[in-house]
Amino acid sequence: MNEPEFLATLRNRIERVELRVAAACARAGRARSEVAIIAVTKTLSALATRLVPQCGLTHLGESRPQDLWKKAADLAGVTWHFMGHLQRNKIDKTLPLVSLFHSVDSVRLLTALDAEAGKLGRAAPILLEVNASGEATKQGFAPSEVLSLAPTLDALAYLRVEGLMTMAAPSANPDDCRPTFATLRSLREQLQKAIDPKHPCRELSMGMTNDFEIAIEEGATFLRLGSIYFEGIEL
């Protein structure tokens, strides 16, 4: 695929997704502006990723630190989100590049991010990853653990909990994902009341290619969309 074909295909897909997002917002009685889309570029080469912002997608997500480092070095003017497993020895190079960490899944990682943010003298905005579907193969805090984290979170000087993140179990019926998303929304509301106001705790990162409309209806503020945009296209 050449560059004009890539751009034309991607723009067409973005238009179709936007119609579905707007319709889901309308069904839920929400403003379209309440929902941001993160284009998950982990399957794209650095060359293809550089073209994505030309189509209006300026929130980009990566799941491997090394890929994020490479792409961020080549591409200015975008907002980077990290949503994969982050090893503590890669925090120092990743933190300065990322606007929001979506997958903070352990107390050790919380404290390591806080320490590195302290060295830089800046806040570290994060989402707590919650295994709201209860799958044994998924990472994240159990729903029963989330509220008990409040004292730990309040004691961290530089960490800022912006909200929660989850992934629903795969299903042929997207409506099966609704209880998982409703659980995350309820936890977010409870955690807001339990932690210090320095933590905004407003965001819900949930909803992917197969279930994003249900996620919108259940209160998602960030959608993480990859294959619906990029499957089968590459330079």
C-alpha cells in the first residue's frame, strides 16, 4: 500500500468509526466531547505511524516502551499514552514522553513511577488497571483491592490518579461486556470519594474495537482503538 492509499483508507475508517461513536454518545445522552479516542499504533511501523496525525488522530497509544521511544523521537505534536506492561527499569526513558499511563497494575510500579516523577519534579498521571472481568489471564488489581489502595495513593507525592482502566473479556456479543464496564464505573465513583482530591479520578479507559459502543454507554472517557483503524493496512 502506498501513502495516498494508506491515508484514504484510514480517513474512510475514521469517518465510519466517528458515526458510531456519535450515535453511541447520543443513545447515552452524552456529549461527543466527553469521549476521546486513542489510536493504538502498536501494529504500525514508525513510517506509517507518522501519517496517522494527518487524519486527525492525535492521541496515540503504544504498549512496548522501545516502540514508543522510537516513534516519539520521530513524531512531534501528538499526545502519547502507554498501555502495556511497564518494567521499572524502563520508567526513566518512558515517563518524560507519556501524558498518561493506562496500565499501572501493582503497588511496586506505583511507587517506582512516583519516585521517578520526583526526580523530574513533575506529576505522573496514571490510571489503575483493574481486572474487572475476573479473568485469570489478565493483569490488574482485583476490584476488591481498589478501595484499599487509597492510603498508598494518598501517600505518593507525585503520582496523580486520573481514573481507572480495564479490558472486557472477548465475546461475540458486545453487550456481554456491559457488566465489566459498569463495575469499573462504580469503582471509579467509590474511589473518587475515598482518595485525596489531588487525584482527579475522572477517567474511564475502556472500550476497544469489538465493544467500544457499549463502553461509551457505560461512561468511557477514553476508547483504545487499534484494529478497527489499522488492520490490514501498512506501508
